[in-house]
Amino acid sequence: MKKEYHKEKLQTIVLSNKGGMEVTVLNFGGVISSIKVPVKGKKVECVLGFDTFEEYVSEAYRKEYPYLGAIIGRNAGRIKYGKAIIDGKEIQLNCNLGENQIHGGSVGFDSVFWDVVAVNRGDDNSSVTLQYVSKDGEEGYPGEVTVRVTYTLTSDNRLRIDYHGTTDAPTILNLTQHTYFNLNESNTDVLNNTLQIKADKYVPLEEGFFTPTGERPPVAGTRLDYRKGQKVYAHTDNSFVREIPSEEVMATLTNGEGSLAMEVRTDHPVLHIYAGYYLPDLQPLHRKTIGQSRGICFEAQGYADATKHPQFDNVVLRPKEEYNFFTEFKFMHLS
């Protein structure tokens, strides 16, 4: 049965600063539909997306759904067999990718309307706060969870995302933001971009399931050794372990022209980077082409399928606890 989306619930919020940077946010899925940054007298669109709501809910887009720009929840990444373990009890979640669950299930936080609870437009910063209440049992997850996500655009071209969550019963909460960045001035793929990641270890994935093996080997000697900076490797789709303070830059992406760079900071345990190898071919009107290697995600999050691996940071949230994390993207014009 085809899901119906009610456009009358849609709200579009545009955040801007004095420098001319603009960030467009939809209350549908918390989607970042556009980030425009001034470069050499023109505004460069820095993300993949659509200009119309209809494109976000079209059958063509949903067929090989890549979660463009959306908030992911309750759990980012894949859960093998859709089975999670909470307090020693196995929980069966809804599976939406064969026998596994990905990104929270069939109707995750990416495909619901959020409430706009605050919009602030100051001289230095502008922000929007979205809230979603996920009911007990939604996609198989126990407990009612209340989540707030705040997008803040600063005067110095930082886009900060703050996540906050509470629950009335032990559950999994592991959120991320699934924007595909393409900083190029031209309509080209990201394989000509330079990527640097301050991470000595990565999280390998089990063949066939693409869920963590539980290991955290060194990046040295692999195609994922981005410590000194290198061109984007097309098959990058791994979590990198954060072992630096959250105020330090964990990743830097520089566009093909060398005119624009983006720094990533976070206090999440890992930064999952996906270079868009399986992006479907789509041609939005007046926007950059969507397709293989046309965008790259910086999904700061907790470990995927963490409840099966005690050595990973905890992703179980309990009553009276608070879930609080941030990710920040800073855009810099290079001379």
C-alpha cells in the first residue's frame, strides 16, 4: 500500500546570515534541502536535494531511497536481522532491508512530519528547532521517545546540529543527519574532492550484511587512510572512530576547484562517511545531478548495531537520562 504524505503539514524554514549563506530546512524528515554558500560572487549549492516536496515523496525517488538530507532515527545504520538486545532481552525490530533493519525502519524519523517548536533569527545566529514524538512500539522500538533537533547557522558560516532526546522506557536512540554534500562549483562528482580524516581506526563491515564485525583495526595500509588527505575513494562507506576532543576538526572536505572547504566537528563516537557509490540516477530541475559518487555523507553517530557488541559505546537510552550530541559543519571560502 502506497504511503500518503500530506503536503498541508509542510513547513519550510530558511536560515540565513549576513554573509549571504542560506540553509533550507523542511519539517518533513528534518530534511536539509539546500545549503548555499557564496563563492567568488556567486552562491554554490553544497548539497544534493530537490526544490519541491513532491520530488521527496515521488515513487521514483522512494524506489531506491537514499535519505537525502534527512534526520535518521531511532537508529542510524543497519541492525542485523533487526534484532537488538536491551537489558539482556532480544527485541525484534521491523525489517525494511531484506532481513535487516536500516535507518530506523520502514517509516523512520526521515519520513515523518516534525513539529516546528522554535524559530530564532538573531543578528549573529539564526536557528530552527524541530520536535518529534515517537510512540511506543514504532518500528518495533520500545518506549515513547521525544526528540528535538536544532539547526543553527552562525555568522561565520557554521551549521551546527544539536540532538536532544528522552524516553519513558529503555530503548535505542542513535541519531544522525544524512545530507549528501557536493561542494563543487561545477555539476560533477565528488571523486575529485580532497578528504582528510583525523582517525587512526575504522569499523569494518561484515560481508553481505554491512553491519559491524565488532573490530576497530587501524586505517594504516588501507584505502581508508585519509589522515594526510587524499582524493575521495569511491567505495568509502565506513565509520571512523573519534579519538580526538570534540572541539577539534575530525574531517575536512575540499572541493575539486580548491575554492571551498568544509570542516566537521562532533562529539559522537564515530563519523560514518559514505561516498555515494549506490546513489540512484535522478535529475532534479535546476539542481545538481544525483547519481553514483555525486555526493558524500558525513554521518556523525553512535556505532551501528551496537547492542550486539559490548565493546562499542552504549546506544541504549533510559528514563531520566538525556541524549545530547552535536555535529558542526563549517564552510570556508579558500582564496
